[in-house]
Amino acid sequence: MKLYYKPGACSLAPHIVAREADLPVELVSVDLVQKKLEDGGDYFAVNPNGYVPALDIGEGPVLTEASVVVQYLADRKPESGLMPAAGSTARYRVQQWLAFVSTELHKQFSPLFKPNTPDATKEIQKELLAKRFGFVDQALEGKTYLTGETFTAADAYLFTVLNWASFVKLDLTAFPEIARFMAAVRARPAVQTALREEGLA
Ligand SMILES: N[C@@H](CCC(=O)N[C@@H](CS)C(=O)NCC(=O)O)C(=O)O
């Protein structure tokens, strides 16, 4: 399998899941500005939407959408606990968090990275994100990870997205549970490996 990625982008979530599950995933870096691969190839030919992550699974078009790519990878190694069994309530809880991270956090961060987003819009986004951070902080009380003591694909995605806060000057110091969560995830050996492979450790 090949994972198309950009260092530190949302593709870090499937990268972490791949390393946690010890899957032989090859990394292919993408220039998201030029939409080019390192060998000069056209990235639109890989993913017509031009975004990462995209996972070449050896059949059909690449698999896209971070919240789905992490599930596909986790399901290659069910014993990893990264995704609970299909049909179980535990799985819906992880999927609930994946959807929350995707729509309520990831996509609310996105305008903050765009140079043409008006400052007033950026302020609105930051206020909304602060509310969502408060919710996550409360949800993490008394637990190591989002759903308890087992690290799941949703934790990989949450870590990836919250890691962007400092880049857009969002202060997380008011959220002690989030700080504790970030430190716990960062300390995991597979997470360290993924960060190192992306030049971020
Ligand atoms: N709907 C996609 C969005 C992925 C996305 O926003 N990727 C960003 C990096 S975090 C990207 O590649 N942006 C470049 C672009 O959209 O041109 C998903 O959920 O995976």
C-alpha cells in the first residue's frame, strides 16, 4: 500500500495508524501547492480532488477521506484495537469521534490555513474551535484516550488536527486534559516513528 501525504497534514492520522498496526505502508510525498509528486508526476491523476490523504490499496481508485482511510488501515489489523469490531457499539463510538474530528475540528481549521480567508472569518472559526476544544477537554476527563484506555484511530486523527493549533496561533493552555492527551499520544513509539518519518520529531 502507498500513502500519499504531506508532512503534518491530516495524512499524519493514517500514517500513525499504519505504524501503530505495523503495516508495510510506503510513503509518497505530495507538493500540495503545485499538485505534483516528487518525480514530477501529476497528483490530480492520483486524486482528482488534489488533496491528501490518499491510499493506494492495489485495486480501483485510491481510497480517500481521512476518517475512512484510518478505518481501512485499522481493519487490516483487528487485533491492534485501533478500530473495534464492525457492528459493535464501541465501533460506533469511535466512528462518532472520527466524524466529529473531521467535521467539527478538521474542516473548521481549514480556513485558518488559507491566505485569502478574511480576518473576521478567521476569528469566527477560532471562537467555534475554542468551544469544540472545551467539549473535547471535558470528554477526556478521567480517560487516557477518547474512548477510554485503548488508543484508537480517532485518537490518531484528533492528535493530528490538534497539533495544528500552534501553527495558527490557537492557545490550548485553557484545556489541561487536551494537553495531557497530546503528551500521551506523542509519547507512543509508533507516533514517534510517524513524526520522525515526516521530519516532525
Ligand atoms: N475531505 C478530505 C479533506 C482532506 C484535506 O483537507 N486535506 C488537506 C490537508 S489536511 C489538503 O490536502 N489540502 C490541499 C487541498 O485541498 O488542495 C478528508 O477528509 O480527508
